[in-house]
Amino acid sequence: MVRISVLNDCLKSINNAEKKGKRQVLIRPSSKVIIKFLSLMQQKGYIGEFEEVDDHRSGKIVVQLNGRINKCGVISPRFNVKLNRIEEWVNYLLPARQFGHIVLTTSSGIMDHEEARRKKVAGKILGYFY
């Protein structure tokens, strides 16, 4: 079977492990986008440490969960989001105004919607977590 979205598989497994009350989850395969997404989640305090395990294939990631994630997901297809339309996506995807983050991929790298607004850059929407 072919994997359509590696990031979607990653976030689904994190979501399922979090619902079940697990303390850690193994994610495979690894990619640069997954690592950037996880590092953003770690900066915001939604997950603990994560380490990349090199198995000379596609790689694995072990993520330590701390029980703060309510939901995380991928937006597919990756819609273009203009700077003045970010607020509409925030209202559409997140449960409250000061709660959660939308992850965008921009020309300045992968960042959340607040940082994109500060830097005044727009891009494509990757996913969300809260």
C-alpha cells in the first residue's frame, strides 16, 4: 500500500496515542517536514522531547507526549493562504481565539500563523494543533 501523506500518518498516530493516554509514540517514516512540524509543537509546549532514530532506511522518530494535545491534523490539499485571509482560517480551524496554532509553509520556512503575521508572509497551510 502506498502512503499518500506521511505528515498525515504522523499526526494521526500522535492523536491516537494521545487519546489512549500513551506517554510516547513511534513515528515512521521520517521527513524534514515532520521534524519541522514537531519542533514547532515542541516550542509551543504541546509535546516533550523527540529523537530521530536512523535505521539506514526512511528513519523513525520517538516522540514523548505530555498530554496537552487535544487534536492535530493536516489540511489537504495545501491551500494558498493570503496574509489578510489567515484570520478566516483561524476561525475555521481552531476552537477559540487564543487557543491552538495553524502551521504554514512559507518562503521563510515552516512557522505558525502568529509568526507569519508578525513577519508579514503568507504561504500554504500545512495543518493545525491545539
